Amino acid sequence: MPYVSTRSWRLAPPGPRGGQVGGSGRSLSRRAIVEASRFRHAGGERETQIEQIDIKNYRLFKRVTLSDLRPLVVVVGANGAGKSTLFDVFSFLKDALTQNVASAVAKRGGFRSLVSRGHNGPIEITIKFRESGGRLATYMLRVGLDGATTRPVVERELLRYRRGQYGKPWHFLDFSRGSGNAITNEAAYGQADAKEQREEYKLESPDVLAIKGLGQFEKFRVVAEFRSLIENWHISDFHISEARPSAEAGFAEHLSTRGDNVAQVAQYLYEQHSDRFDLVLKSMRDRVPGIRDVKAKSTDDGRLVLQFRDGTFQDPFIARYVSDGTIKMFAYLILLNDPKPHPLLAIEEPENQLYPDLLHELSEEFRNYARRGGQVFASTHSPDFVNGVKLDEVFWLVKEDGFSTAYRASKHELLVKLLREGDSLGALWKQGFLGKTAP
Ligand SMILES: Nc1ncnc2c1ncn2[C@@H]1O[C@H](COP(=O)(O)OP(=O)(O)OP(=O)(O)O)[C@@H](O)[C@H]1O
Ligand SMILES: [Mg+2]
């Protein structure tokens, strides 16, 4: 299961009070992890959706909120307005979880270059999720420097759930610098008159996330689910050059972030989900002139190569000789037809290399993916792409005095009025309506 991290994480010896993480907490069985990783996506029904993101002191986001997020979120803005930085916030959380906070910060040039210029931090990221059961979850991570060692540490980490509008939220986790407490009676959550029971725990290091440390134990199922949700985020870093060469023959169910296993995933879809593969093929035939068929073919030396058959010629072209846009469209279709969508898919500038007429359909495909259970974030510079998008799906970022603010297109009264009168969003954008007036 590529989705599931099988690495186990050691927790420090029991803390001062309770601290049974290493003792009585049974490790999650493989089946339980798989169950958790599915995050109840199997039925295709959305279980979780990010509703709001708050960012403080992260590069040019001194203080930014994106609220009322839809299943499809499209971010526009001038060069340097912060689109890539927003996507990097997702990567940062994932890196902090899979590695630790110190290495996630180091990878980005160190704390001083990551924190907003002229500020000392702390960096704070808050994500609010809504689950279909009605629970509202808030995850907050605050990262600062340890005074003595100047090493980045978790100043505070909080995972809170609230059932219904008015219920008192439960803090499933509340940690600071490697120690804190967690709820030990998760199963009672939501029951009438149930009270939280907590225990203190110590993590192995102040830069490790508690969702990682505790998320491997069966008794912290909610935490494990949350951990697995972030682990399954797909933040695309697709490189055409890596999708072209033949790949080691092997098995892969999901496209990698860089796209280098596209042949393996194509073979998996062809063999295990032929209905999905047929959809990919049909879209390729409709969109790329001449394309009749695409196959992942094993070579004598045990590799796998993608072959594209053109209607005109007898012999197919191997991936190395087809156009950039052909490879990219194929990889997107493989990604978007994943039978088990990622809970979050983030794609930067999907329009690159693609013929403008195709972008409207591509945005529709993104929305379909979102409907099947994964939330999609895309950034774009393309009016054609935006034409396929609804107004309440669009945010635009504006950088002023060195820092960015996020605006919602649907709160822009003039835009709403002009769209109602029949203008297209892409055309209005080109005329300068986005970003000109703050809503
Ligand atoms: N620590 C920091 N504090 C303030 N601003 C920063 C910091 N680090 C980087 N920046 C600024 O953030 C911006 C990075 O923006 P980003 O790459 O997210 O833009 P973008 O919207 O993706 O642009 P493009 O359309 O060109 O890809 C740069 O303009 C850079 O000057
Ligand atoms: Mg960018």
C-alpha cells in the first residue's frame, strides 16, 4: 500500500504522569492502519474537506485566511503573489509529519528565511476540516525556535474536534515542545454527557509532531486517521522529463508526485480498473489528435515503457518521442482517474503545455475528482482554465507592501453582476477585474 507509512516511530519512555504510549498503547495492526488510511473514502463519498486555512508568519503570508473553501479551489495572482507558497504550506505540513519540523524548516532554507521578513515568528498554520458526519476538526501547528538551541521546535500542536454547532470541542491532542496530553477515551466522543479523559505523554523529541508519535497506536484512532489524511495529500511536482523514460517494472497504484511511475500506474489501471482506463483512453482520443491507443509495455530487460499508437502509423511511438503536452495530459488523466482519490490534490499551473481549448474540460475533470472524494487546489495563470471554474471556487492573492492577502472572487459584487450578465470570468480577469478591487 503506497498510501500507508509502515515506519514505526518510537516514543520516549513514559512521561511523568501516565505516559503509557510505549507500554499499554498497542501498535496499530496493519489492517487498522489500512482502514484508517482509507479514511472512509471507499464509497466515493466525501468524508473530509478543508474549510479554512489560516497562515501566520510563513514567508509572504504574514497573516492570511482562506475561508469557505469548496471541493475545488482555484488560486490566481500575479507573479510572486504567493501561489506556490500556499502550496508549499501543504508540503511543509506533510514534511513536518513524515520527517520532523526541524528538517521541514531546514529544507526551506532555515527558520530565518521561512518566517515573514521583519518578524520573528512563530510560524502558525491552522487547518479546519469538515467531515460528512458534521464534525468540525481544527489542527493547529505553531513552530518557533528553541531559545537555548535555536533549533525549530513545535511550540504548540492542537487537534480539536467539535460535533455540531454548539457542542464543546474536545482537544484530542494538545502538545508543546515534545510533551502534552491526549484523550484516552476517544470512543466516548459525541456521547451525551461524556467527559474527556486525558493522559500526559512525552514524544521522543520537541520537533516531532504528536500526530505522528501517537497516530500509530490503536487507541488513538482519530489521531491516526488525521495523520493518514495528511500523509495521503498529493502535492504535484510533475516533471515531464521524469515521466518519459521507461520505468522499472513494478507495481504502483497512485501516481507519484513527480510522475515518474506513470507507466506502472497506467498498467495497474489497465489490469485492475479497466473502466477507469477506458475513460483515460477516450479522453486522450478526444483531445490529442491522432492518438488511438496508449499501452504500458514490458521490455525484454524487465522495464516498462509507455507506447502511444497514432492512427496513421503502424508502429507506436514510445513516450520519449511523443509531445510534452501528450505526456502531460496522459499523466493528468491517470492521476484524475485514480479509483481512490487523494484527500487533497494540489496542482500548480495545470495549463502549461496544454492546448487552451482543453483547459475548460480539465477544470471540469478536477471538479469531478473533487466530487469523488478528493479536494483539489489548483493555481493558474490561464483565463481559459478559469472559464471552466465557478466564482466561489476562485481566490486571488494580492501582494502589497511585501505581504499577500487572499480575496474571494464571489465577494466581489461587480464581478458577480458582470458574470450574471453573461461575461466570462476569464475575459473579466484579462480586463483587470480580478485583483483591482478589494472585496
Ligand atoms: N520570508 C519571506 N518574507 C516575505 N516574503 C517572502 C519571504 N520569502 C519569500 N518571499 C517572497 O514570496 C514570493 C514567493 O512567491 P511565490 O513563489 O509563492 O509566487 P507565485 O504566486 O507562485 O508566483 P509565480 O506566478 O511567479 O509562480 C517572492 O516574491 C518572495 O519575494
Ligand atoms: Mg509559482
